[in-house]
Amino acid sequence: MNIRSEIRDIESLIIDWRRDFHQNPELSFKEFQTGQKIADELTKMGLEPKLKIGKTGLIADLKFGDGPMIALRADMDALPIQETSGLSFSSKNEGVMHACGHDGHMAMLLAAAKALTLNKKKYKKGSVRFIFQPAEEGLGGAKFMIDDGALDGVDEIYGIHVWNYQPVGEVGVKEGPVMAAADKFDIRIKGIGGHGAAPQGTVDSIVIASYLIQALQTIVSRNTNPLESTVLTIGQINGGYNFNIIADEVTLTGTARAYTEKNRNLIKDRMKEVIEGVEKSFNAEIDFNYFDGYPPTVNHKKQSENVLEAATKVVGDKAGDPYLSMGGEDFSYYLQKIPGCFFFVGSAPNKRLLFETPHHCSHFDMDEQALLIGPSIYLNLIDYLFKD
């Protein structure tokens, strides 16, 4: 790997940043200590961070000269998970953990900021905006950042996600969709309860739920193109009182994922139609609530090409298509506004067991060499875009 010398020189500092963030995680829109630490570090670099952007986020601009402004983004929030990793720098906060890699994202963006400010004189044009965003984990912090002007004057945006589904030394980048729309739904089946020995006259909500779950699974298998990634999952079912009671009510909750708006809308529409059919068939009352989550994350062509070129200089032919998942990401909101690219830096701590420490698990960890790859790519990208 060809790690930039500016990044190699501050390797221990980058790792210290990551470990400090990891020890002191904060949940969405509660990143007060995290934001202040970032602001303090940016101020030491000679930047003037603006706090309380997107509630608990912040931005800082580095101007080289006239020209376009490029934004680089890191998310800040942790997850409500009790850490079990056993790391020497495990979370100090009960029930809160950086289990997705946002600690690494912040450290990498701080590294890029430090290297760029130290070498500011070599650039003659353009500006860089460093965006530290709260509440990626389900609350859509990106929307709040946009509403508070984080993209004002920005021409392009780039973001990194460490990726434990690829070994360290690989970088995943491609144009088009790279993460899915992530929607949520709940279904409430209202029947008529009764004695388990006398089903006549009842409307058994558990039987209805079983039929409905099977019917909903046909939406993906029989209504969407098998070559287009979609998924519908029932993640929770609740109902019933006792072994000999016919339940009068069952609730289902789940998620729908799709890489395109076309399939996203198809799933939503077909769910409604299937539910209405089952409702009539069993003479029940079924309430259906569908909540739009993050839209698909769709990379732009030119910006993806920029990242691929920058990444190839770091990892050679190990830069290519990412290991895709149906996870969602609110970076999608930025990409709906301006051109950009969201890419993946391999970070699996064990190359032989890529799924040993998946994202959102209580023992999550990463190979900290990935923390050098990400900012090296950022520096190559800025060189390509701005250096004379």
C-alpha cells in the first residue's frame, strides 16, 4: 500500500483519536463531548469550526483560493449497544458503543484536515469543507445538516465507510446504487378472540398473521426483477395471551430495502394490496403504516471515477467494486442534492474471517491500518482536483 507520508507521520495521533472516540461514544443528537473534541482539534489546526450545525454537528472550511468547494463528511454517533469486545479502549459509557466504525470515520477526517492545513501552501485553488455529522444511525442527521446550510456553496461531496466485509487493503467504489433505501413498517391485525377449543365465531389474528407473512414474502420473489436487489423482512411479531386463547390482535414490524426508487415504491404499493386482500379474505381489520426511511445511496459517475483514481494510487488493483449490502445510509440525502461518491475502506481485523466482527455487533473492532488508507485517498483526491 502507498500510504501518504503526511498521514504516516501522524499515524499514532490518528489511532489515538479513534480510540478516544471509541472510549467516549455518544448517541444520536447527543454528541456534545464528541463535537467539542473535534472542534478543539480543528481549532488547533488553525480552522474556525462552526458548531450546532444539524443540532450537534459542525463544519469547518479550509480555503486555498478561488474555485470549487469539495466537502468531506464523517458521521459521529454511536449505537445503543453494550460493548463486549474486551478492547483496552472499550466504551466507558454504559450501553453505548461505536459498533459501526464512526469513531474511525471521525479520526480519518481529522487526519485529512490536519494534513491539508499543514500543506496548505501547495494548493492554489478551491476549498475543502469538513463536515462532521450527527445522527446517521436512523435519525437522518444529514437532513438536519443540509437544512442548516452544510452544503451551501459546496460543489461535490465525498464520504467514507470502514467496511468489515472487506479485508484491509481493499477499497470498494462504484457508480450507481451502493446502499439501499431503508424503510420501516408496522401492521396491526385486529380479529375476534375466543377460547382455543371453540374457534367458531372468532377471527384468529395469529392464523391471519401467518398467512400474511407468507403472502408478503412473494412480493420480492414474484414481483421484482431477480437481478435487482430488494428485500422485505418481518423482524418482529407480537400477539397472544395463553396457549388456550385465540388472540384478538397481532402486530408485525419489519423493514423493506431496495436499490431503486421504482422497486421501493413497488414494494410499498404491493404490500398495501396484499394486506387489503388478506383483510377481506379473513374478515379482519388490518392497519398498515409504512414509514419512508433513507433513500438509496446512489453515487455519481464522475465523482466515483475520481475516487477510484485516488484509491488506486493507495491500494493498486485492490480498488474496485465493493461488497454490497442492503444497509441504508443517510449520505444518500447529500447525493440527492449535489454530485458525490460514498465509498468503502476495507477494515476487517481478520482477513480469513471477514464476518467475524460485523458492523452493529457488540464485539465490533477494525484493523486500524484502514485509518491510514482513508485519509490517504482523501489527500490524493484533493491533489487531483486542486493541485496545479
